[in-house]
Amino acid sequence: MSEKNVTDNYTVSENGQELKTSKTPFADAPVVLSVNHVGKSFKLPTEQATGLKQAFINWTKGIKGYKTQEVLKDIDFQVHQGEFFGIVGRNGGGKSTLLKIISQIYYPNKGSVSVKGKLVPFIELGVGFNPELTGRENVYLNGCLLGFTTEEIDAMYDDIVEFAELEEFMDQKLKNYSSGMQVRLAFSVAIKAQGDILVLDEVLAVGDEAFQRKCDDFFTEVKKDPTKTVILVTHDMGSVKKYCTNAIMIQDGEIVARGNTESVADRYTLANIEAEKKKGEKAAAKVREQGIYPNGLNERCPILRTYAESGAVCKSSDTFRFAVEYQYDEPGDFYLAIALHDIRRGGITFDTGAKTFKMKEHGHHTVHFEMPLSLFNNGEFRLFTSLRTPSPANPNNTDMVAVAVDERACTFVIRDPRNWDYALINNRVLQIEPVGDDVEITGKVAQIEAQKKGKIGVSVAADDAAETTAATDQAAKTEGK
Ligand SMILES: Nc1ncnc2c1ncn2[C@@H]1O[C@H](COP(=O)(O)OP(=O)(O)OP(=O)(O)O)[C@@H](O)[C@H]1O
């Protein structure tokens, strides 16, 4: 794996292959967090000695009674002032451990961390809060633990309470708060405290929809402030792309991708898809060996899974190829129906219909399909396949025998710099035409039109993907919420 100095260039590298490099706009800002070759391991107990005699026997046999788990291996990166820095990775990769080391909750076994400025962590709920104290007392206690003076907390108190929307509850004991209210208070203290570096584990930043919207607005604002630095651990690639200026991906305690947020997000999505595929293969093997049927399958159809045969991160110009593996031994007609689910927006975007694909082969078989993606804007999609037989009561209808869900469904994403993110269908394939002469088509759509008519030979630049009017932006924002 080759990596460039993140202070000068963004680099995503995997198996020695550089994916993308560009100059970071924060390269000239001072470094506020430096994580230098950090390593961390934990001792996990294996055999416990029940007494001195056993301890002695274990010692003579060289049995230590614990094994060492290396959770972080040589983590090395820097964060500049003003950056919104994302840390992504699959479960158990070591992200929380890294945040705890950055926040001085854990010490590293090797390497060092240096922080310039006041660092405010929000990584473990309940730390610094006492259920027996009131909301007001807890704000002061927590502020004090974060290193603020009483005068400083006085100055930010109203802001914290207003953001948490807990004005009427501040004199109640924390133990009487709902869990959502506790999260809101803790989160508000963290983000409204006048720190320089905010360290956030996004998993904790939950709340109702209205509160999430406020957090969303806060992130958008803080991103514009060149004096504030945010370190965010998240599993949501939408947040990474929306807020982060730079990101790393941690896998098995190592940085496997760093830099450009798009590339890091794609790397993470691919890792998830790969892991899902492996789980699907394992489950299929288990069915064959042990006759255990996973969710959606049964003894009539013990195998049904859909998997990508082309890359799972696609462009609009790609044709997505996928396969469906099934086992069905009963005589008679049977069909495959395929539905396309839009993960981000919800809902079924497309359905082949129950009787479109009649299968010719019984037994254990794999069939292959392809689907052009030219219609869609950027998004995340999932293909669900069901195996169906004609309904005995009405042969025009079908009954579902089995359905491929969970890791047996197939996920793919469309990421194309020419596309917009918020609308489903791209404006190279669908346009609304004005009737009459009182509307002029301008901007990107006019360029596409002119291109189609052969008036201009240039292609639409990637930057145009960002071109949108304030009105449509607002509409999309409202829709998204
Ligand atoms: N105090 C501890 N003692 C022993 N093992 C620990 C401790 N803290 C973390 N681990 C182990 O370290 C590994 C990484 O955990 P960590 O919580 O850092 O991962 P993560 O990437 O944050 O995961 P997630 O996305 O699920 O939050 C796990 O195997 C976990 O069991």
C-alpha cells in the first residue's frame, strides 16, 4: 500500500494503486491534530487461574491467561484547522478506540497524539453526566469537566439549552429525562461548548427528526467556519460526502483509504458490498451442507441469491450485470421477478413483473442479467429477486415461493460526476419541455440540448453537476427532510 503525505495531497491507495490525488484546500492551515504512528492493543482473558496452584501450573506451562488483540496498527494522519474530517470503517475496525485515544480516554501503546486547541469529545454517552443532578447542574458539571470556567459556561448556557430545546426541563433531575432528551442535552453541550476541535461519534448523535435537522444545519454552518475543526466517525456515506472535506477509512486497525471523500466513501461502500457477498456465499454453503434455510428461503427453494457480476460502484453509462443463483426442483413452470429498491429515497423504482422471466432450467442453476443505468442520477439501489409459480386458483397470478433478501439481495451504487444526487432520474434522459416562447432553457440542460442537436461538441463538465438554482436546492432539501 502506498500513501502520500496527507498534508500535501489527497490520496486513496489500495494494493499499491493510487485512485485519486488532488491538492487539499486546508494544506496551508495549521495542523491541529497529529496522530503519529499510533498502535493500541487490548489484553483479552482466555484461561483464568482459579487459585495460586493453577496460576503456578499455568506459568510453568507458559499459559498467559490472556491473548493480545491488536486493535490499531500504525495509524498516522494529520488534521488541519477548519477541516471536517471523516473517519469511516466497518464495525469493529477500531474507530471508537482511535477517538478515545485522540480524546485522551485511552493511551496508545505506541506512537503519539498531539492536539492544538481545546478538544471537545462527544463519543460516549453518560460520561460527565450525573443522573441525580438537574439538567442545569449537569451542564455546569460537564462544562467543568471539559475544562471551561463557570463564567465561560454562564456565557454558553442559554445557547446550549436553546439548542437542546429543554428550557422547561432544566431544573428536573437527569434521571427523569427520556433517553432522547439526555442525548439532546449531551450533544448540545458538546457542540455549543466553545471548543476548537469537536470529536463526534455520529452513532450517538440521534434524536427525533426535528433535532436531526438542527444538527444538519449546525454541521453545515460549522463547515463554513475556518477556525473550527470537526472529527466525525460515521457509517453514513451521505454525511461524509455532504460535510467532510477529507476522510480516512479504517479496516482491521489500519488506514486502507485516505483523502478525497468521494473515493473513501466508495471504498467503504465496496467493502460493505464485498462483505455482504461473502456472507451470501457462506449462507449458501451452509444451506447445502446443513439444510438450514435463511430468511426468505425454504425447502422448496433452498438457494436464491442475487449478486453483482460487474463492479458494484457504477456510472450512468455502465451496464450493470448481475446473476441469480437458484435451486428449484419441483416440476412445472416457475418465474423470477426482480424489483429495484431505491435505498436512499425508499420505494420500488422498477419491477420486472411476476411473469416476465420464465425459467427454462430446473435444479441448481445460475442465470445472468444486465441492466443499463443511463436513466438514473446518483443513488444506492438494491435488487430483490423472488421465485414464483403460477397460482393454482388463478393461473394468471403467481405465488411467491422464495425471496432473496438480506445478504442474498444485491446492492450497487451509481456515482457519476455528471449526475445530481437528489433527483432519481437524470436530465440527460428526461426533460420537461416548456410550451410556448415565454420560457428559455439555459444552463446545463441547454448545453445537453445543444449537444444532442450537434450544435456544440464539448461534453458537459463534471462541475456542472453542482449547478443548480437556489430554488431547486431548497426544494430538494425540503424533500430530503
Ligand atoms: N476496552 C476494551 N477492551 C478490550 N477490547 C476492546 C476494548 N475497546 C475496544 N475493544 C475491541 O477493539 C475492537 C475495535 O473496537 P472499536 O469499538 O474501536 O471499533 P469501531 O470501529 O468503533 O466499531 P463500531 O463501528 O462497531 O463502533 C473490537 O474488537 C473491540 O472488541
